[in-house]
Amino acid sequence: MKRLQHTIGMMALLLLGIGVAAAQAEPQFSGNWVLDRSQSQLPAHRGHAQTAPDGQQPPAQQPAVQRQPPQVTLVVAQQGNTLKVTRTFAMGTRSHSSTDTIVADGSDQVQQGYHGSSVTRSTFQGDQLIVTHTRTKKTDQGEQTMSRQSVWTLSPDGHVLTIETTMHSPRGDRAMKTVYQRS
């Protein structure tokens, strides 16, 4: 009987250890983050709608006049595998915010739009968050597919968030790296 109790106790400790290790496997991205342009590698402006960090579209802008780039901040609220991400683009007295919810459980999150649909799949892989977004739209030339994969990584001390994004479109492939400092 004593041997059975010892075995059950050891199994309980083992399961508790596995549970703690699994809980620590998901990095914690919660916090306020400010874009560090000096460490980021952003795509060059090509005269079309400029893509902002993380592949999002910034607020509409007037024709190019020499100006400072917008300040970009992220506010991330994470509960388990769900992240609520608010991006704010501030330029002078103007700002624009957008909020996305990332569900990192590996399931497809489908959204139907006027000209097509988009599918987002997010998952934790070790200490990284992988977010894959695929958009299909109908055009006069047929269906066009564009995709974006973003890999979120925290520095070991948790003070630097790096998001490496690769975009694929009919116009070609682009890559960028955005680096954020915890504020």
C-alpha cells in the first residue's frame, strides 16, 4: 500500500511538472511596445500605399512632403493563447488605431469581405508566435492571393519584441523586421 501511495505521489509530481513546463512554453507578449526604427528593417516606399510595420495599412496620408515617419506603438493584452493587439500610428497631432485579436490555437479564423476572404492561423511554436494571414480576392484578372507570415519573438530579458514578416503577393515577395522596445 505504501508503494502504491509513493507511485501515485510521484506521478502527481511528474504531471504537475509537465503542466508547469507547458504553461511556461508560451511566451508572454503582454505590454506596451514602441517601434525602434534604428533596429527595424522596413520596406522602402514605392509610391503606392505604404505598408506599415507588421504588414498593416497606416492611416491615409497626403501626397509626400518631407515629414517625420509616424510613431508606432503596440499594446498587447494576452490571456493564454488569445492576444488582443492594438496598433497606433501617431503623426503630429493625428493618430489612428486598429485592434486585432489573435487566437493562437492553430485553428483557421475566416473573415469574409466584399471582394474575397481572409484566413488567419496562429500558433505558438516553442518560444515564438507564428501568425499566417492569407487573403484571396476576386479581381478582373481572376482570383489573387496574398499572404503574410509574421514570427514574433521576445528577447531573453522580455524587453525587446521582434516581429519578422514575410509577404508574398503577385507583385513579388518582401520581408521586413520590426523591433519594439517595452515602454
